[in-house]
Amino acid sequence: MKALRLHGAGELRLHDEPDPVPAEGEVLLRVTAVGLCGSDRHWFTEGAIGDARLDHPLVLGHEVGATILSGPRAGERVAVDPAIPCGACPVCLRGDDHLCPNGRFAGHGTTDGGLRTLVAWPERLLEPVPDWLPDPQVALLEPLGVALHAVELGKVAAGASVCVVGCGPIGLLLVQVAVLAGAAEVVAVEPLPHRAAAAQAAGASAVAGGLEPGLRDRFDVVLEAAGADEALDTALSAAAPGGRVVLVGIPDGDRSTFSASLARRKGLTLLLARRMRSSHLARAASLVSGRRVDLGGLAGERHPLEAGGSAWEALVSRRTLKVVVDPQQVAS
């Protein structure tokens, strides 16, 4: 098989490697689409994410669509849950499997991700998808699960006023999910024109390029999906007194700073979202199957595995929405 490995910041190499052999409980997958995430951008530009640092050549990619090649489900198209929790620790047993301290995650630490032609993965972590759903959209089910988790953390209820700060792919999904949750208004803040237009198409009530005077102190829930201090300042300023602010974006350098007095005087609740619960992938697939969430406008450029560097150029420059790599596509 072919695998694209990150050897250091900005250093990708394509390898020919032996096909993986599924262990007990695993099946062999042919990878058909991998979405590149902001966390992949951190790995590529910094050789790290948060306090995790690259210490060996790693296959990135955790937003994966695939077809099962072995076992009784052979031929089935699936979305891959990238998290493998231990299932036995106190954190897992209380229902927070997405926070499992013993878990493994695709494209992180010692666990290779999806940027390869073949993957062996636990069968229990494969969610079936409808035949009509295009491969790039299958890879978007995991980000949709992340958005579902963040909106749940924010306790977005019917009639709520919501602000989404940062409208990359996750932010655009947050807009859709907040609307689906019954929010009375969902205002998006996004300076890039192509993302602002996508937020409008996703169902935002209004779109602003920055923190306009009319946006201050008015939202019940603010969902921050940019990972920058400027966006965090905007989120805190936009929140109403007693509001909830959910931080979904991952900051550069593993540091965020904000005005403590602003957050304290408003009595804000700050929550940090990590990944998704195991139940969210099935819910994401159900919402898309029922056509209650539309992923069609999110998939932007599509790149072959053999031209992986061009995919990261698109990701880092933010010139498109979701960048998708197709490991089965032959470079022209």
C-alpha cells in the first residue's frame, strides 16, 4: 500500500509499505476519502499539536470514509470513528469515552491515520452510510459529530440566540446544527469572504466580518471555532451576561489568552470541546441520511495522495473549505 507520512514540520514523504493485517475484531478498509482538519494543519506547520509532539513519522488524517474489504460486511461503505477508547477506565465508564486517558486516536501519537490506501480498524467503530452519499461527504461525518458535541455542550435550546465565531468547515457545521437545535438566530462572524458566503448558505441569520457594535453582549451561546485569541475576544464580547462560550478551535502554540475581567463580570461559563462522543458518529450519519444536514457545500478541493503537498498548501492558505484527499486517485 501507499502511505503519506509526516517526518517533521512541513516534511511529507510518500512510502510504499506492506498491507496492514487486521487483528482480532478488525477489518481491512480501502480508504476512499480523508478530510484535512485544523489539527492536521497544526501537525504540518508545527510538528505538534498542543503538548503532543511528533517523535516518529506519522500518517495523519482522522476524518475518514472507506469501504470494508474483509469480513461479513465486505463491500459496505462506512465512516470511521477515529477514537479507540479503552472502555474500562472510570472516564469511559461514566460516559466520557471521548476523554479516555488510555485511548488511541487516528493520526495522533503512535496510531497512524487515514492518509494511506489501506487501513485495518476495529469493526465496531465503523458507521454505515447511505449509498447516495459521495465519498468526500462521508469524510465529513466526523466533523459533524464534533459540531454535535459542541452544540450539546453549549446547551443550545429552542429560541436561543447563538453566535458562531470562525466559519471554516467546523464553524459551518456548527451553524447548521445550531439551527437544527431550534436557535432563534444564528449569527456568524467570519472575515474571509468565501467562508462568510458559505455561512450564509448554511443558514446563518446574519454574517459579520468582525465584532460589530450590535453584536456585543447579546448571545446566549457563543461557539468559537477559529482557535485564535482575537476570535476568543470576539466570543467573550458577543456573549450575554450569564452566557455560555464553547471553545472548539485549537490555538497555535497551545496557549489562549483572554480578558479575565470581561469574562468574570459577565459571569460567563467557558467550556472546552474535545472531539466527539462515540454516539455522535451514528447520530451524524442519521441526520445526513435523513437529509436534515447538508454536507454538499463543504467539500472543496480534492487531491490525490501522491500530490499530498498540494493539499496542505490549500489547507494552510485557507483558500477553500474542506480539503479532501483521495488515496485511490492517481495523480495526473
